[in-house]
Amino acid sequence: MRTTLKSGRSKSFADTAQDDVRVRVEQIVADIRTRGDEAVRTYSEQFDRWTPESFRLSPERVQEIIGTLDEQVIADIVFVQEQVRGFAKVQLASMADVEVETLPGVFLGQKHLPIQAVGAYVPGGKYPLTASAHMTIVTAKVAGVPRVVACTPPIRGEILAATVAAMHLAGADEIWILGGVQAVAAMAIGTETMGRVDLIAGPGNAYVAEAKRQLFGEVGIDLFAGPTEILIVADDEADPFTVAVDLLSQAEHGPESPAILITPSERVAREAIAHVDAILPGMPTADYAGPAWRDYGQVIVVDDLDEAYVVADEFASEHVQVLTAEPRLALEKMHHYGALFLGENTCVSYGDKVIGTNHVLPTLGAARYTGGLWVGKYLRTVTYQEVRNPETSGELGRVCGRAARVELFEGHARSGDVRAAQHLGDSYPWIDEAKARFVSPLAGAGQA
């Protein structure tokens, strides 16, 4: 039995497609298609008050900007990127190319080829997500992407040096101080000064997310993104204060970010709620975390941990934090989540900022059908086939002919017939008739 101590609203992908956002993005994308760089400059001035001579930073300018940073900032960026790079390399090593002989002389293979050009969007605004540079750029470079275009908006007319440093140290080939729909559209479509990319990755606000949605198909994207989510499964041994702090750590992402607690302990549930109420008034980001908790926070008490895992799976949350005596049980019990964070020593903020797994994860229930951004997202898994044995080719031709004619694909069937005739001596009336009607275009060539 479930008891809801605090209820909240739920969001879906339909909620994110606001008509005014959709229409405005359509207009901007259409304008950039028509006017290219001129339109990009117009919208950068309108939305960011930013119209430099060039949106792309030169190598010299990049080094100048990085030189303004404290050495500890650089050291921390390097440390975090080493964690992301190390895990991405392990993921890449798990993706071996394969080739197998399935029939005598029939070889089927699979290769993983890197996407050739990727756009990495690193948000600015109230929260300049420097860590997104690690997640999008480092992982792409480990995958072998030869060209990574990195875009980030200015913040109140200023360049955020830490983000530029993160982009550069991650391996970005081009760094552009350009944000919003204009950045996404420029990367997807291409302009006079920016070459188009094949895939765009990285989070952003509702306009950035909508631009990615509209341009998907013309360009690949990592995920359809919604507000950041956290769900905590806790037992009676969990510390309610820690639960409260961790819930609010993700609620501060935005006023629509769900923060959910599921527990069989009514004591933990009630004390966690009380701690949230005590923490929020003094929280510097209460303007976001407060509305998120008020409108989208939920606390659900269940009969036991087995039911807690079932309920958690129903939410299919982006981040699931497990604060129980045996947290690794969640690996067996749960199926729908973007990422698991196991035990009291692990928090979602580690995944966001420092630990090395990717923080670009599915939201709004998408964890039911997809995982998050990883090195494999930047690779195209392609296949090849070769039939070396003529007799096997003929046998396959016979089967192909029969199978294709069941589906009324006569052209397909005839490709098989040709091999069966060549290699097994089969006879087909259509081949004899076609050859009888054939007139060589070279007949009489060379005659006066």
C-alpha cells in the first residue's frame, strides 16, 4: 500500500512543447536557414547583447582567457576530465569490431565508426554548466570524432573563462561564444563561417531543447531533454538530513525539477520533509529549489523495499539514489533509470560534477527506452558482408528468390536468380527472355 505524504505534479514530453516556444524556435531556425551569419548575429544581439567581430575564439584568445584562471581551477578541470576520459575509454574498449563466418564462405562483420563532426552545447545563463564540456567533448574525442564544435553563450556580456578552459582541455577543435537557438541552428544547418555538424549533444533551456527537437533528423541529437530529476529510495537506516540535502541538490536546477522520495519508513519520510522545510529558507538557490519542491516534490511511503523499487521503476527517473543498507540490490531489482547512485557515500552531485560517468541522461520517463550519453553515442555501428563461396552464393540466391516473391518483390528475387543461375546452373525463363531481347550498344562499333 502506498501513502503519499507530499504530492506533486508530474511532467511529460507533451508538457515541454509549449506553443510559444515552438513557434519562436521555428521562426529563428527558418531565418538562419535564409540569412545565415547575418541572422545568427541578429539573435545573438537580441538575446545575449553579444556581437563580437568573430564568435569563434582564436587559439591565442583561448590561451589568454585560460591565463586568467587560478591554477586550482585548472587542476580541478583536469582531474574531472581524467575521470570522464578514463571511464569513456573503458566503455570504448567494450565495443569490439567483429567478423564471423556464418555459412561456408559467407562473412558478416560489424564496425564502429566515429561520427565525423559533433556540436557540443555547453549552457550558460544562471548556471554555467562547465561540467557539460567534460561530458560532451571528452567523450566525443575518446570515440575518435575528428571535429568537435563547442558553443557556449556569454553571461551578461562576459566570457566565462572556466567554460572556455574546460572546452579547450577537453579537446574542442572550435570554440564559439554563441548561445541559444542561434547556436544550435548554426551548428545543425551551417552558415558562411560555421561548418555544419552531424550530431549535437548537451543540455540547455527550453528553447535549446526545442531547437534540438525540431532539427532532429536533419542532424542527430543525444537526447530529448527535460528538467533534471532526482528520485531517492531510502530505508529506515537512511539519514533524513542527507536525504533532504540530496533532494534539494537537484531541485535547484530549475523550478520544474522533480525531487521524489520513496521509502518504507514513515519516520524517514516525515523527518526528511521537515529538514527540507528548514534548509530551503537559507538556500542561495531557493528561487529555483523552492518552487521545484513545492510543485514537483513528492514523498511516498510504501510497505517494504521491494515495493519501493517497483514504484521507483514506474517513475523511470533520470537519477536514482539508493540510500539503503544493501544498495547494490537495486542493480537486480530496478530496470528503469538514467543512472544509479548506490549508498550513502555516493550522491547525484558526484555524477553531475566529478566522478566520471556521464551526466547527460534521459528524463521524463525516457529511461524506459534509452540510456544516457556515452562514448557509443558518437559511434555509428555499421555492418558489412561478403560471400566468397560461389556455391553458397547460389544457394542464398535460391532462398532469396523464393522469399522475395512471397513479398511480391520481383526485382529482389531476380538478383538472387542471377546468382543461382551463375553458380548452380539454375534456369529461369525471365533470364532467357531478357537475354534474347538484348541488343548490344557496341554492335557495329568501329564500322564506317
